[in-house]
Amino acid sequence: MNMHFKKGIWLTGFATLLAACGGTSSSVASSTASSQVPSFNAENNIVLYTRDTTSGTRDGFMGGIGFSAAAKDDNLLTEGFIIADNTAILTAMSGSDKYGIGYVSLSSLNANVKGLTFNGIEASEDTVLDNSYGLKRPFNWMLRADGDFPSDTVENIAKAFVAFMTTIEGEDTIAGAGAVALATNTRWDDIKSQYPVCDQDNSAITVRFGGSDSIEKVAKAVTASFRPRCGNFVAEHEHTGSGDAWKRTNGAQKDEAVGKDVGFASRNFTAAEQVDLNGTALPSEQLGQLAWDAIVAIVHNDNPLSNVDADLLKRMYEKAAANPIRTWQDALDAEAAL
Amino acid sequence: MKSKNTLKKVVDKIVENILFGTAILSASFIVLIVIVIFERGITPFISDNDGLGQVNLLRFLTGIVYLDGPTFLSNAYGIGYLIISTLYNAFLALLIAAPIATLTALFIAKIAPRWLGNLLRTIIEILAAIPSIVYGLFGAGFILNVVYNLSVSFGVQSAAGFSVLSTVIVLAIMIIPTMTVIAEVAIRSVDKSLIQGSLALGATQTQTQFKVVLAAAKSGIFTAAILGVGRALGEATAVALVAGSRRSGITFNLFDTTATLTSTMLLGMKETVGLDYTIRFSIGLVLMVIILLTNLTLNFIKRKVGRMYA
């Protein structure tokens, strides 16, 4: 009985090993066999991937294709869509789902997926800046009102920070963090004399940053780059969503513990967010844009589709489209007609 | 003499009260949790929700569309379809896991030689301790692929493997270790005289295992099932990674995407505010009620079944 079980365990282990090795070798076999079998069957249905309704990227994508109503409403989307986060969409397009389509931020685009051109234009830093690539959203910043900061020093540092974002060093940092920085000619050294607060030792001063979590990576990169240039102040980051940018600098939560000195939003500020709590319009120095974030529609590398426009994407994503595109053959036909 | 006795009595009384205190403390946590969840969860139904209006309770419990209208602008939440799919997924997982767990427990307790039994028991206990996120990652990295290829071979196009089948497989893998451990204890504690009596009467080993041992351990195996279903109903992270986040409609098709109460609570929780955030407490409240009802029902059935083999 004992030997019987020992043999059983050895056999199971051996078989698992074979299966594991067999798995890799069979994939080699299948890739050579694929030249004889069509690897992309255009008769298959399109599987739609989208972000969650609270995502800024979804906001940007839906707005860009003329379907803003769907930014917050799942019921307008075609049946069978999958809600996933950025990483899950990339993973699906890079391997597991040949018949899917999704969208990601330009900064997350990698060679494992195929980025589609928009109106014939490929997404890149240059095409975003010269406005030829249309599928993009702004990264905006907002400050508290003058005199509303915890101290004059914090106010001066915050204003210096905003100025830094428009210098070459700032824009380099922003670009390095994955966003498309706006063009500029100013160097920090040229303007830092206007901000004497940066010559002091600010290591006891805390400046609070918050707002969009899509911008979190960029914001942290910029504060990390700016701190040594401005007395090593302490940068406290708490990114909870674009909606909190105005709310925590000029809105209902600004005086609470969660209040912030600088807020970021990955969309344009709404009309309600461009005024203070009394309804007075915020002065132009209190808000602005730091970068663009381009959104790219992606498909699997084996997918023959390569160019789309807003209408084509909308016809895919919209449940009640007049002329819906539901299979890949429909999509390829529509692409040919562009 | 008398003072020594009273001293002992006093010490006893103090220790009793301390133990009573700790018991109350433990129980109070569940009361605290229920109170907080209840307070937050009831709010969408009785308050104005910042101008959006009260959420309709009947629609909430029976609706088949998660949200009718844009997020942050609508109060038309409905989780009826989620209740059904949560129960469907959990019980399907139980259906797969229960036989595997029971038979594994039977093997470990009764058939395996001591060294093998100990080895398997250790492996199962380690599996039971693996965190759910790891199961979720395993599901996302491996099970999705398997189910996708399976669906293609059936001629159905599944969306990258996100489906009821993936969810059920991951849940089953998660609850098998827990159920095996409990069932194994139950099987091991079956009275030896029952087994020997059966063998003496001429029954074969197999007949004894299935007709006597399992029957006698039925109550313990049922407990294992109850705990397994409880874990399956409450699983959030692993399910969120393989389910596909269905937003409307009831489906029993194995290759359709699905969602559960827990995975829906989890999705988008970081970025949301207002009613969309508070409604998750309401979903949590409904989930707690469902788990309570399921436990009560299964316990009732267990008592009825247990009575047959006193």
C-alpha cells in the first residue's frame, strides 16, 4: 500500500513536469502551425473593454469620441463589455484576448499591444502638442485663494511650484513621468529670483497635494524634482480623484483636515469648480494646465485594424448606435471606408 | 480558615468577571460592525443624498441593472441581479468543491499511510492560509487563459476568459482547503466501533468508507460546507480579478461575464464619492443578511440531516 502511494506521487510529479515543459514546446509548435491557419478570425465579435465610471481616462476617451454621456453611464455601452483597470486592459490586449479593444493612457502604451491611429494620426508627444492627435485630456492644477494658505511660506512655495511646472526642468520631469508636457522656453534659474522663499530652509514646511490619482505619478515626480530646488519642503500627497481638486482647495472641504494646497484634475474644471464658495470667479492665476494626457485605443498585435476615428469607436461602444459595429469584419469595412 | 475560603471565592469571582468581560468584548466587535454598516447603509434610503433623492428600496433589492443613468447623477441602483449571481457562483463553487474536499478528507483520514496523510494535511493547511489576492492573481494569470481556450473549443467566444466558469473555478480552489481540513477532522473522529462493526458484518472497505464513515461524519462535512459557502459568498478580491464586472442582467451561461455583490463593492471604490460610495455600505448590509440567511438555512438542514444519524 505504501509503495503504491509513493509510486503514485512520483508519477504525478513526473507528469506535471512533462505537462509544464510540454506547454512551452506546444506553443512553439502552434506558432509555426499558425502560418497555415488564419490566426485572426474577423467574423468574431468585438469584445469591449472599458475603465470604471469614476476613471478620468474613461472621461477623456468617451469625451474624445463624442460619447460623453457614456463616461458615467454603463447602460449606454454595448452588451457584454468588461470593466477593468489599466493593467488588466493591457494584459488582455497583449495576450489573452485577440478579439478585444480597449483604451489606455499614452504613457502606459507598450510594445505588447497595438495602438490605433486616430484619424490617421499616431499618438505621440509631438502629435499631441501640435494638436493633430485628437484623443487627449488635459492635466490641470488649482491653487487655494491668496491668503487662504496655512501660512505665507506655504503660499509662496505653492506659487513657486506652479511656476516651476512651466519651466524646462519641470516639463522634463512631467514628460519623464509619462504625460505630454506643454512647450516652454523658460529655465528655472531664470525665474527663481522671483521666488525668494526657495532660498530659505523649508524643511519644516508641509505643502499638501491632492486631486486626481491619474496625475499622482506625475505630481510626485514634479515635487520630488522641485523640493531640492526650494528648501526641501515636505510634500504630502493624497490623491483621491479629480473631483477633490476643487473641493479640497476652494470648495466645501478646503478647511477640513483633508484640505489641500494644490489640487490636480485630469479633466477640465467644470463651471461650478471655476468659482469660489461665494460664487465669485477664481482669478486666472489660481488654475491652469500642466500637461496633456493622450489616450490611445489599443487592440491585440494580431488584429489587422490600424486606424480609427471617433465615429468608428463610438459605433463600437454605443449600444443604441444607428449603424453599430459588432464584429471585426464590420470594423475593418468601416476602416476601409474612412 | 474562613478568610482563606472567602479569598479564594473572591479571586474566582474576579477571574469569572474578567473572562465575562473578554467574551463581551469579542461579541461587541460584531455588534459594532453591524451598527456602523447599518447606520451608513440605511442612509441612501432615508436621506436626500445631496439632492439626488432617496433610493427606492424595492428597486434596489430587485433591480437587474446596477445603475440606471449616469454615476453621481442618478439614484436608481439595483442589485437584485447581483444577489442571484452571487448565490449562483457560490453554490456552483460548492458543488464542485464539496465532493473533492470530502473525498480528499476521506483519503487523508482513512486510507493514506501516516506519512502521506501528514504531508497532504500540511499542504492543505498551507493552501488554506494563502491570501485571496494571490488566488486572484493565479486566476487572472492562468485560469482566464484556460477558460478562454476552453470556450473557443466549445465554439463560444468568451471575453478573454472573464466568465462565470473562471469565477467558480477560482472560488472552488479557494474553499477546497478550508472544507478539507474540517471534513477531515470530522471523518477522523468517527467512532471506531462503527467501522469495525461494519467490517465485521462483511462489508468491504469501500462500502464501509462510503456508507458508514461518511454517513456518520455527515454533520461535520455539512459544517465544512457551511464554512465553504460562507467564504465563497464573502470573497471579493479574487472574484474581482476574474469575473468581468457585469453591470446588468441575470445569466446562468457559464461563459458569460458575471459579478458578485463583493466584487461590485470593490470596483471603483477608490475614486468615488457621495451616494456612489455610501451605496456600497448598503450592498454590504444586504450581503450580511444573505450570509446570515444562508447560514441559518444550512444549519437548519444540517440539524434535520444529523437527526437521521444520531
